[in-house]
Amino acid sequence: MLHKPTTNKEAAVRKNTVFAKLRRALYKAVNSHTRMQQSQWDENGRCHMLQTFGDRGIIATMQRKANDKGWVVFFSLSMLNKKTLTPFIRDLKIRLTINETPDGVRLLWFVNGKPQWRLETIQMVYSKYFHDTGDVLEEVMNQLRNIYKPEDFIPILKYMETPVDEKFTMYGLHQNNMKKLSGGTNPRQILNKIYGKHGQDGLTRNAFGGLTNIRSLSKFAVAAEIVKYLRSFPSSFFDKIVINTCEKDNIRNIGLLPDRVRDFQYFIKYFNHSKIQQDFIDSINSRESRDKYVEYTAWHLFNKDIWQFSVDAGYMFKRIKNRAVRQNILAFKGTVQETHNLIMLEHAKLDKEDKPIQYTDEKMELDNQEVTDNIISVLPKSTFDLILWGSQQHHCIGRYADLALEADYLFVGFKNKTTGDWIGHVELYRGMHWSEDAAPGSYERRWGINQLRGKYNAALNEEDDTVIRMFLKKTTDSWDEWSYLV
């Protein structure tokens, strides 16, 4: 801690105090719509931060707590009265407390006297409570930086690099990280607390390529998230993990969304055998990103397919109540993707009815047709076929299964004749589409392509995309005079 000015609570606003002078300056600035920004410490160790924003302004007053274990920040708002067009000043019923606890410095907001647990400062900046004057909190954070070091919030930062700094935060730290990553300066001890195991059952010093080799809080935060999500795995699993993420990641974006963590952990609770573990080892240790133009970061790590498949599988498996079905799924020892696909099928069988799809003679022209010497078209025979296609290709075509029963929709798959692998799937829709053959600005009722996608919803390669579109156009031209596929 850099320094700790001390003060007593101000009993009244005296005319000659710094606070009183700034209140008068605030009144005049709001009255004249003058831009003003000023920060000033008084002789009693209080810091007064004034800012105006057009027809309103605010003073943030920071003073030492009476118990000498932190600070408290009060706010006074000035605005123009819409009827009289003259300013008024009132104290806001919000305050920010900075508490010096045994685990580190913590920030806590109060609104109408009630604590707002785990509320981030950025959430208050744009809240209704500040009446568009929340930007003053940037200066509050700047003043706190002059008082506290990063290790005052998370002690282990004394030996690690801080993450990317963010506006309205203390050194880029957030409330959940302050709580999770505190508890001393021993990385193993902190991670074992998250892991829930200690001693010979806890993590070894070799976890994540050597715990003493982790030199940035961003990388340590990634390790903490992995331990949190995969704590049902044995400690030997973590010895095989090497985190190859960027050193300066924004900690806010590390990890799964809170509402998805429980579904993920539910999946891992039941599916944690060797194949599943190896999938996660390969995924975490790989730096591959689907988008070659985007630098790989920790954000990409937790958005890889393996994490998302686990979340979806956990969500669906939780909703399968039939004991026999659950036991059959649990007996399966496949990869994450294979397990996800099995759960998806079983969930669909219980959740939806498998309905046969009826086709007219003209639509049957698209079944088992040679598009090229290597590509053949396939029509789904039932709604479950679409669900199976989606699970195999890892895209959402299964969600549209019921649409396949409607006359104006048609789904077609395209396979490689030699390998039997899927090339892509198309959704055709008969409706109002623009046509080059029609008058300018006019639309005609005809068939058109809504989606043509391959695995993971990726676009087809240019050659396959072109020949498939030409094949579809040629076929549907005979169905509708104004058929034109874009």
C-alpha cells in the first residue's frame, strides 16, 4: 500500500472548505453548461473529484473509513431543474466502499443502504443511479491506483504480471477473480482450494507445465478455470496440460458464461473417462483457432467445439430422466463429440416424435441423384434423419426437423460417393424471392436457398458450392417458372 491519509467524517459543508468551493463551482458550471473536470485533496485527507457533463455534473468525495480499514466514496449530483432551468444539488443514495480485508482489498457498492454483492464498477457506470455521470468513476479508480498496488487486491500479483488493464477497473481485476485467485501467494495452494483436494490427492508442482513457471495472472486465471471445470479429473490429468494462451489476455473474457458452467460440470461429472480426458488435453494444448485471421487467446480456448459440445450434452443429459436410457448412455465410452451425438439422439427421441416425411413426385427428383461423378444427393426420410445429420455435422439442421413436414420447405444432403462423408446440407424454401427475370424491384413466389452449409456451419469450397447450386437450379426450374437460386 502506498500511503493512507487519515480523516474524520465531515460534519457539515463549511464555506471555506475544498468541498464547499467545488460544490459552488459545480453549480455555476452546470448553470452555464461549462465543461469542467478537477480533482483536489483537502487538508483532512479527502479527495474531491468534480466533473460536468452538459446540463449535469457530479462530485465524488473519497474519505478514509472511521475504522481506518479502507475508504468510502460518496456522490453529489447537480442537474438543471426542467421547469425553472436552474441547477439543484442533491446527495445520491449510492456509495462505494473500499474494504481492506485479510484476503485483500475489496470493492463493494451500496444502493439505498443495501450492499450489491459482486457488482462490478462498470455496471454502475452506465446504471440509472448516476444519471449519465458515471464516467467520474474512472477518476475514482485512478485515485485508488495511487493508494493501492495490484498485490493489495490479489497477493500473488507480487510475483506475477498483471492482466490487461481496463477502464473502470483496478488493474483489470474483477470481483470474481479477486475472490477466486486470492488466498496467499502459493499457486498450488490456491488451485487446490478450487480443486477441492489437498495433499497427495491435490495438484502436483508439475501441473500446467510447472506451477512455478506461470508468470502472468492471465495464465493463472486460465489454469484456475480449467481446474474449476474439470475437478472431477485426476490430478495426473493436469500434469499433461500446457497453457499456450496470450500473456496479456483480458481476464473478463476468460472462461464459460456463468449460466453454462453448471451444464458443463454436469456433463464432466458423469463422463470423465480416458477418452474424454484425452480430448481435453488435445484441445487445451493446441493453439489452433478456426479463424486464421484472429490471434489465439484464452477466449478462443473456452469457445472451442469441445467445450460447447460438453455444455450442450450436459444440458440435454440433465433432462433425460429415463433410467434405462441414462444407463445405456453412461455405458458408452466414446469421445466428447461421439457422446454428445448419442445424447442428442436419445434426447430427441424422448423429446420429439419421429415423423415420416412425405414427398411429392417432383421433390423425389432430388433423392439419390448424381450431382457430379463424386457427389450424390440424399433426402431425409424422417425428422430423426435431420437430427442425426445435425449431430454428425455439428450444426443446427436438426432444429428445423419439423419444418421438413411443411410443403414449402425441403432439406437435401450431399455426400461424397467414394468416402460416404457429408459434403453439405441445404435448406430450400418456397416463398417470395427477388428474381433477375422479373421487373425491377418486384418479387415472385419461387424456390430459393435459405442455407447451404457444411460441417460446423462452414461454407462449402467454391467448386462444390457452384456445382450444387447449379444442380438445384436446374432441378427446381422445372417446378416453378420463376425459380432462381442465388
